[in-house]
Amino acid sequence: MLVVLEDDDRSLSRDAARIVAHTVLSQPRVTLGLATGSTPIGMYRELVRLNREEKLDFSHVVTFNLDEYIGLTPGHPQSYHAYMARHFFDHVNIPPENIHIPDGSVRPSYDEYCAWYEACIREAGGIDLQVLGIGKEGHIGFNESSSSLRSRTRPKVLAIQTVKDNRRFFGPREDVPDCAITMGLGTIMDARKILLLASGAHKAKAVAAAVEGPVTASVTASVLQFHPHVTVLADRDAAAELRRTSDYRRIMEMTRKTNSGRLW
Ligand code: PGA
């Protein structure tokens, strides 16, 4: 796991976009796994800028989103479909047929639908780079505490804390969904590379538990310790409870030295 200590959300977003851009440039037909939430918004903004100003080409990129609320149709303004259109897909040249986001419409068989989503990922050749945020209690996707560490795409009931955290995106009279379809931890772990983004003091405990704590289903992001290629970008506040920061800085320096000043 490469832990990169960022000064602030701005440098985190810029570096996250650089990693994605570097991946797209070196492999134009890349399959990206994408996340929603507040954290990756700056990364999407920077990718849109790179597309516009530096002609970063997304025309062969395939994407799979991590999750979607159950009960919100794709047209709902708070759906992750709407989020992705607003922050990214409406502004770059990814062909619509290359975009996959779980559909949160209520359906008779979730098993069938989720198996189909998994099959689409497999048919696309698997995810090359999966971008993740992290919840306050250490979830990735909507894999809440006690999720099976080998789970696949499935419906999940959201933790009370997650529903509370998501309240801010909804109007005062609106119900906040309490269920979602999410890629599983096994699905995420199958990605070839993983990029975890964490910003803000409210993430500090989760980041420390995920990176330095024991691997446990109580903090599902800790399963990433078993993955061979994870990069964690944490800003100063999110990194505040990490104990081995001097080690991470040394590794960053060594990586830069052997990689012509670059971390990736
Ligand atoms: P956030 O959510 O980026 O809005 O903090 C992250 C998550 O819950 O995975």
C-alpha cells in the first residue's frame, strides 16, 4: 500500500486526477471503477479540465460505478446517475454505452440484476483502476461494517451513520434512502489497481483503522491491506491519526527518486 500524504483537498484532487489521467493515457481502453460522494468531486473537475484543455481522450474508456441508492430512479437529482452526469459524464467524451451504473429501481430479483452487473464487469475484462472514497466508519462502496470480505454486488441496508451522513444531500422533507445496490468487497478486490481518497478530519479514524489497524469486517476498507496495488491519497486532516507518517514520507521520497520525480 502506497500512502501519499497530501497537503489539502486541492492537491489530493489534482494527484487523483493525474493518476487516472496517467492510466487512461497509458491504456486508452481502460476500465475504470468510479465512486461518488463529496471526496472525488475535485478529481472529476480536474479530469474535465484535462479533457477540455489538454485533450485527454476518454472515447475508449469503460466505466462501472460502485453503487446506487435503491428506490431512486436514474432521473432523481440525488441519484448517483445524476451525480455522475453533473460532475463528469456530461462534460467528457465517454460514450454513453460504455457507462455502467447500478440501477436502483426497485425490482423483483436483485440476485439476477446483481449477477448481471458482475457479468458486465467480467465481460469488460475486469476493472483496471478502482477509485474509492471511505466512509466515517470505514466503509468502501456501501459495504458497511460486518459485510462479508468476499462479497459481490448485492443490495445492502445502510448503516444509521451513513444515512445521517447522506442527509446533507437531500432536502429537509425528503426521505434519505436506507438501502443501496453496491459492488461487494470481493468485486472491489478484483480490480487490478485501487485508488482510495480520503479528505477531512472526520475521516481520520477510518483512515488509520483501514491502513494501520487489523483487517476486520468492522472496518471494511481494511481488507485493502490484502490487495497488491493500493494507493491511498489522504490530506493532512484525514491522515492526522496515522502513526507511521515518517515511514510513508520516506517511501514517497524513495519512489520519487527512482521514478523521475513521479509517484506513479
Ligand atoms: P464522502 O463519502 O466522499 O461524501 O465523504 C465517502 C463514502 O461514504 O464512501
